[in-house]
Amino acid sequence: MKLLELIERLDIRNITGNQNVDIADVVMDSRKIKKGDLFVAINGTAVDGHKFIDSAISQGADVVVCEKLPENLNNEVTYVEVDDANEAVAELASAFYGRPSEVLKLVGVTGTNGKTTTATLLYRMFNRLGHKSGLLSTVCNYIVDKPVEATQTTPDPLTLNKLLSEMVSADCEYAFMEVSSHAVDQKRIGGLKFAGGIFTNITRDHLDYHKTFDAYLKAKKGFFDSLGKDAFALTNIDDRNGNVMLQNCVARKRTYSLLTMADYKGSIVEEHIEGMLLDINGREVLTHFVGRFNAYNLLAVYGAAVELGVEPEKVLLIISELHSVDGRFETIRSGKGVTAIVDYAHTPDALVNVLSTIKEIIRDKGNIITVVGAGGNRDKGKRPLMAKESAKYSDRVILTSDNPRFEEPQDIINDMAAGLDNADNMKTIMIADRYQAIKSAAMMAKEGDIILIAGKGHEDYQDVKGVKHHFDDREVVREIFGLK
């Protein structure tokens, strides 16, 4: 592809060198440069790509896109100066891969909780409706039915556009993706055209990165600010910041709610461990999901599908057939009448959502035993809150290791325990070994009890000192229950 074609929509400060050069690939990692490539120097959170410009050139880069020029310029290299290299690489990635988001109907889902479930259920629904679709999610990416390993909630712009391009090649009509706050802040979704955006909710999370809740909120809102006039913006107005997302949004504004009047209004008619009966805009649908949080997810799915032109009756039919996403309120029953629920809940609010649902279902006919940890090298402020919420809704609590990363598991557990009072401590124990923690919960449990194993959900590893060790909560539960 010619450089001139590649940069036609780029906001350029200055160009030095040949603009008619052929580009073999667009690369952000100088170690991956080959002859004829274009290197984008990103000033990232960990390293500054400008330090590797000389290395990229020595490996064959013909073009360098950067925010500041090196002191000594190479006469055989073209330099493109821009104000924002993150914006530039997103636009370059879109152009290089043929602007796939302008071919697909791309829908983004953002929020603290519910992104994975909402995006995945939309992907499953549209494939069932006969529309080839793709998915970009925390659990796994899919091109129609072909799985592609996911390494981030929202990939970097080059990976993202490459995947979208592969979806176009596979004749996909739709793509559904999770949009993380990091992705918005780092402009990974720049250059993409969205057919719609969905806001689920927002509570404390990722403050290790954003530092303040206002900055986190601003990142989420930035996604809706970027939507075009021909897109839809669907927001949960039961969340106090739901309407904030729409303040500067020019897209078609739509709302969903369980509590007040909205374009898509729902209510829970009946609920039990196997599912719930929902009323959506006056029509009842029996689902395989439980919990208010899932009622919100299903409302978002319903609203988005209708906004994309699907008949409401068809949407309800598919909703009645859908099942939960891996590691999201996933139930496993023992032969002795004990139920284990594995859930990704890793924020205080997500724990409240899951535990309050379990409490409503169990109705004092059994005990709730919660096994919970917190991730290392992440927001420390939520650790005591997670322990406190777990103790509030549970009869017994076991604080354990999650993904300790480069912290000591016991230090993280101690941070969590700081949120407990004397009454909470009486029903809480600490077991750093996650396997032993789950085993202990199973030994405590009697017929009718429910064990919540929170924090990791679909993950099949524990991240310890930079090494991912195989560990799957669901496998462990089945082994301990004697179901293997």
C-alpha cells in the first residue's frame, strides 16, 4: 500500500522524505520490523517508542511516524510528524486493513460489569438469526465460529483491525466488541466506525490506571462522544451515570431500565436457580439466566438487537434459547445437593450483584459460603470493600489468592481483611492456596448450601510472578465434587 493512501485521513504536522513509498506493514514493536515497514513510535505507559526509532530503521523501516523527530535524520527514511501517535496508529491500522469497521455493523459495549455477557449474547443471537458475526471479548475472540485467543479486553489497533478484516473476509455482517476504558483512553478504537454503543453500568474499577473515578468515567463517556449521527447509543438509566454518557452524544439516544420508564423497560416476574421470567416492554420471556444484573444484560441485548432492525418477537425467541457465558454465574452441582457458582465478579459492585441474587434465591434455606480474592498490582482501594461486601451477604467467607502477579498473596489477603469488623472476622478465614480454599468451602457446605467462587470466572490460570500457572476454578470444583 502506498504511504500517500495510508495517511490520507491522518492529522499530520509535517512530512520529511518520499511520500510515494510502498508500505509492507504497519508495526508498533520495533523488534518485529521488516524491510519496507512503517514504524509508529508510541509513547506508552511503560516505554517510549521514540527510543527505538534508530533500531527500527536499522531493521528496515522505510517510514517512521512519531510525535518528535530524532536529532539525526536518515535521508533514506520518510518521517511523518503527528501530534498524537496513538490516534495516528489507530487511523493507520484502519486504513491498512481496508477500513473493515465501515463494512461491518460494529457494536461496542462498555461499562464496569456486563460487557462480556452482553457482547457475547449479541454475537450468539445474530449468528442464530443467520447473520455471520464476529466477537471481540475478554474470554475469547470469534470469527463466525472460529475461536481466536484473546489477550486483552480490547486489543491494540493493529490486532483489532486485523481481526475485523478477517471477519470481513469471512463474510461477517456484524461484529460485537467489548470497549474497555483503557482502550478509549489509549485511543485504540480510533479510526473505527460504530453502528452502536451500549453502556451497562459504572462502579469503582481500574483506579490503579485512571487514578480517579472521574477520569474513569470520562474514558467511558469518551466512547459515546465519538459515536456518529447514524449510530445508536443505548444506556442503562438506572445507573446514576447512565445519562452522563449521552450528554455530548450525537447518536440516536435510547434507554433501558428495570426501575423507570425507558425505551426498553423490563421487570423480573419470577426467579429461581434455573432461570427467570422477564417482562420486556409488555412481553414475557422465560430465560436461562438469574439475577437483576443479568436482567439488565438481557435488556441491553434486546434493545441493541431491535435498534439493529430485528423484529422484537424474533429477539425474544432467541433470548429464551440463550445460556450463560463461561464463568459468568456458572453453576455446578454436587451429588450431595451443594451448588457451586463460579463467577468473574472482581469488583465490590459485581460481588454485591451476584451475592444479592444468591441470597434472594436461597431465601435462608441454606448457607452462602464465599471464596474470594483480589488481583495483585491492581487497585488496592477495592480490596477491603470486596471483603466487606462478601461478609455482609455470606454466612462464611474464605479470603484467598486470585492472580497475585508480583505481590505476595498473603499481603493482598491482609489488605482485604482490613475491611472487616469483629463480627465479620468471626465468620472469615484466610487460606492463601486457592485450591485448598475451594476444597475447604466444599467441606464446610451441607445440602442446600451455595458456594460462590468469585474473581476469576472463565480464566484457566493463576498469574504468579509473571508466570501463568494452569488453574481453572470450574475444573477444581468438579474434581472436589467428584464429577470428573
